[in-house]
Amino acid sequence: MSLHEPVLQPADAGGEGVAHCVTFVLGDEMFAIGIHHIREIIEYEEITSVPMMPAFVRGIINLRGAVVPVIDLAARFGRPLSEIKPGTCIAILSIEGNDELSLLGILLDGVREVVEIPLAAIEPAPAFGTRLRSEFIQGITTVAGRFVILLNVQKALSVSELSELADEVASAHCSESLAGETP
């Protein structure tokens, strides 16, 4: 399956389709990500901070020899940094960017379950009423009577956008450092 395909795909030739997703919580909200993006989910481990990164980049981890950046998804959505507590985990995602696959970790308050969501039950992203940028939302549905926001991972965790934001923070830091020097 190509990563260019949307999360929402027909499941069979009968016209009935489902989205296979992993649900998780951030604060008191429930979200879902298409399962094809998720490589694995690991227990929280110590994250090494990296200087001059945006606040939502919590740092890096070593995943079997690979250096993986970890994004605090709550902070990426403009909320306070996630509090590390029992149940906090890191989902390792494969994200396409710059013509290659990149591994990226996202910090989550907890993972709930893998679900099959009928495509007919998924509503388009609302124009207002959510605290997320609309392009981050693939759709809205309910699971077990609770609203679930399906994330558009390619937009919310765009490798090129995250790189640009990191470059902006680093440039601003360098400018502040230079401004503080006296000739």
C-alpha cells in the first residue's frame, strides 16, 4: 500500500468500507490514526532533549540503533506540554516526507484500541468548533458513544513543515544570541 493513499479506504469489493485505526487519548479528547502509519507502540522511555527545537519537539530516542525524534502531540496542537504519567507511551510512525519514509515518535497519554470504523460513519472535519487546524483533521466519528477525531497524519506531522519550524526556532535563537553580543 502506498503512503500517498488516504487513511480511509474500501475494505472489500462489496462497496462497504472501513477505516482501520488506532485510538488514543490526549488529555480528555480521543483521536485516531490510520493503522498503516503505525510501526509500533512502546512504553515511555527517557527522551534526550535537543537544543533549539520548537517546544513540541520533546527530543530524541534511540530505537534499536535508529535516532527517532519525538513530538509532543498535545504541544503540536497548541496545548501545554504533556505530563508524563503511568500510561504515557510513544507511538512510532512511518511518515512520508522529502521523498522518503521517516520514523517519528509521538507522545501520547494512552492508547485505547484498534478499531474498524465504517466509512459511512465518518463525517468531514467541521469548519469550526475544534481546537485543531482543520487540515490536521481527516474526519470526525464516534466510537463507543464518544467523539473521535481522525488525524490527517501527513498534514499534522508533515516532515517538511516540522523541519521548517525547527529551522525558524534555531534562526531566532541565533538572532537573539547575536543581538545580545556587544560590538
